[in-house]
Amino acid sequence: MGKCCGNSDVTIDPTDPCHPPQVSCGSKGGSASQAATCPLTWFERMIPNCLEYAKDAKAKGRRIVGIMCEYTPRELIMAAGAIPVCLCGGSAETIGPAEEHLPANLCPLIKSTYGYHVQKANPLLEMADMIVAETTCDGKKKMYELMAQTRPMHVLELPQKPDDADAMAHWVSELRKLKARLEQAFNVTITDETIRKAIGTMNRERSLRRRLAGLMKADHPPLTGRQLLQYKSSISGICADFAQYEKALEMYAAKPPATNSKVRVLMTGVPMAHGAERVLDLIESHGGLVVATDNCTGLKPILEDVDEAASDPIVAMAEKYFRLPCSVMTKNTRRFDVLRDMAREYKAQCVVDLIWQACLTYDVESFFVKQLAEKELGLPYLRIETDYSPSDSARIALRVEALFETVGQRACGQA
């Protein structure tokens, strides 16, 4: 995307559209001392940080509970005195071992997660005293049955028709059953007071992450989408993370505005687990800036808080989590409301819809996303179906560049 309006005499500086803006700190492999002073370096060390935190908690007698989906309320686990740890796999290396038990034509996130289980390669999973899963897609449900042969498992039955009158009542019942299971397994009593305290902690975390995400609404954001994606943790409620979120907000507030002509991308679709950020990297290394991500590793789980003052905190949690606009819901109209709002607030110039291979619900729903983007929002749309392998990176890069050329031609035509 080095030309404008087809005029070969007009050249854009290649250092602008092809390199993300940098902040004054943060580099892969940064030391622990660097992490103490730089928020980006701290979150680049997220996995070592989480391992250290979990080991220390385990040594003090606290329980570790693995979760597999954003529908699982971390607050309920925290109210039991336990540590909620996200265990979704983002590594291509664990897919091969998983395929010894699972079909090859299955979502890479499911296979990667299960591969860690088979190889016992994730220390956080090996520390887990319980896994809390949920009945979202069929592939996950059946994978959980295999995993449950050797690991304590509790499965939440997620209602998938959000407009049904009895759906919320069923979901509340499921959370009460999880509460009872945690109390029995860990010999604790979960009170409304402990739940509300955990709600306060999670609301603070969501608020800090929303404020960071809000920086991308600026005409010239002070960070990239890839950097924003790093500001999260596999373990919620870590006080040291909160301090780094605050430090990051101060750092970006003091940073001079970036000057760039990157294409503003609204990214939607499947979650990008830690280690599976390849497509986002391709977008931002070929002229794009991902200003908003409508997925479970982006804005989707932090859009709303839980009502701390509700008379029944379990009902309040159920209401917040059940509103997550996942493609497993039918009809999933809330997702399109969210996309409309994000496109406007973040001034998106195009929509990229990421689909993991064999993720059927998001794959089918891409039909509606394309309609929304092109016919209602008037934005160029690109659907990318891929897995964790880098074998199609060159092809994806070409398609991304073509998308950005379309954006550029439209902008020139409107000038």
C-alpha cells in the first residue's frame, strides 16, 4: 500500500504503513527489572508472571481452577478463595499430539488446549484442582469428556437461546450448582459478601482494560492493536497487573500523538489465544491498525460490569455473563449491535472477520457480518479462515493488502 489513487508519483513513506508505532519501553525477552518499570515488558512476561503467582498461591494452600471460556464467572471462583486461570491453547506445537485422540478437522483452539493436556505441557493446567467448562460448541463438549477421564471437571450447561423466557432462570441455576460444587470440593463457604468483593475486583480489572482500549478511539492512537492485546493476563485479579495497567495509562497519556496513515481495522470473530496472534500481526505489518477487536480476547468480555449492589450477586453475575454475544447463541443479535457501536466509536475503515477452521458457528455467522459491514456500515469486509499453522501467511498478507488498497481507493474517491 505504497501508492495513492493509482498515482505512481505519490509515494507513502514505507516506514509508516508497514511498522507499528512504538512506545518508549517493551521488548521481547525483557528482564524482570525492566518489567518492574515498563508495563509492556511486564505483560510480555505474562506467562512467567502467572506461573510465579500460581505457584506462590498454591504453596499457601489456595486452589487453582482452570477455565475454558468467558462465560465462566471468574468472580465465583475467586469468592471460593481459588485462582481462576484461563487454559485456552494458542500453540501449534500441541496440535499434533491432540490429533492422536481428536479429529484433524477440528478447531485448532480445541486441539491445542487438549494437546497441552495430553502432553502435560502446561504447568498451570497441571496445577489445576478443577476445570470448569461450558457447553458452547460441540467440539469443546466432547473434548471435555476426554479430558474428564483424568481431571476433575465441572461442566456448565449454557442456554443458547438468549431470548427464551426461561433461559436466564436456567443459567442462574447452573451458577448456583457451580457454587455448590466449589464449596463441596474446596470445603469453603461462599457468601454474598465474598462474591461482591470478587465482583469489585473484576469490575476494576474490566474498567482498567476498557480505559486502555478506549485509547484506540483517538485519531492517532498511542499504541498498536497488538500491544493492546498484550494487556491481559491468564489469571485475573493480580494486584501487580492492576498497578501496571495504571502505569500504562499514565505512560500513554504523556506520550505525544502518533502520526500515521494506517488503515483502521475492526477485527471480529474467534478469540486469539496467547500465541495465536499471527493474523493480527499480519494485518499490522502490512499497513493496518487494529483499533478494536470484537472477540473473547478483546473487548467482548469487558464491555459490561457486574452490579455490585444487586440484592442477589449470583443473579447479577448471570445477567452480565449471559449477555456475552458469542456465535453459539441463536439468534446472536447482540453481536451486531456491538459491531455497529464499535465501528462508529473506533472510526473503523474496514472489517476483518477471523474464523478458525472448523469453527462452524462463527463460520456460518460470517454471512451476517459481511452483510452488516458492506450493506449497512458501508465498510470493506474480509473473511479470513485459517488455523494455527503459518503456511498460509503469504496468502493472507496479499488479501490484507488488497483490502487496504480498496480502503485507500475509497478514501481517495471521497477526497
